[in-house]
Amino acid sequence: MTQSDSSVDEMNVDEAYRFLQDNPAAQLVDVRTRAEWTFVGAPLLPFREDGAIMLEWQSYPDMRIDADFVARLDAELARRRVGADAALLFLCRSGARSHAAALAMKAAGRARCVNVRDGFEGPLDAEGRRGRVAGWRAAGLPWRQS
């Protein structure tokens, strides 16, 4: 785990997956859009009953930040009975939106917020395509597509 210059810890996808396996209270929060979950795919956590928390940070098509994101995530964490000291690992397409969501939750008082570097699809490859160089899918971690 490393710390970015903005005081949010970061992990690569392999570290994040192992951390989630080893820390049952930790939660994976996928902040991508519904369209991304449906058409690109979503991470699976086969060792968890509840799986990842799917909560949009921004909504397609206008990509406006959800002003109620913190309250909605807090409500889901309460529903799951996740303690205030549990680590929250944030995932998006490539690591930018998840970083912003992690910062928002940290500002709201959650101390253990982690950005998952390279996200679900990772950076563009030489041909301008995602999902091949790095990220959840490229690492061969469990995922599904609707």
C-alpha cells in the first residue's frame, strides 16, 4: 500500500483483492456508472455474501457528482453494519473518480479510505483500448458482465 500526495492510501488491484479476502470488515465500493456496471462488467467477491457496494459517484450522461454520495454510502454501510474503523476501498474505471470519492469519504470522517489504482479497466493500451494493460479485468480477478 502506498499513499498518494493527497493523503489517500492506494493499492493495486491484486493488493486490494487480497486485502478484501483477509479483512472481512473492509468494503469494496465501485463508484462507476450503472452503464459501466451493465455493459463493461462488475467485480465479484466470491468470498463475500454481500459483494461490492455499487454506488455511482457521478451519473451518466451528464457526469454530475452525486451530492448525496456520502449520505448514501453511510446508509449502505450502516445497513451492512460496517464499523467506522473499517477500510473502504474505492474502485472506478481507471482510478480518478474513485480517488475523488475516497477523498470525500475521508473528509466526512472515514479514516481508512483507499483508492484502487488502475481501477476496473486500467489505462489505455497502445491501441487506445482499456482492460488489457492493468486493472481488475486485466489482472484476471473475478468479474461478471450483464
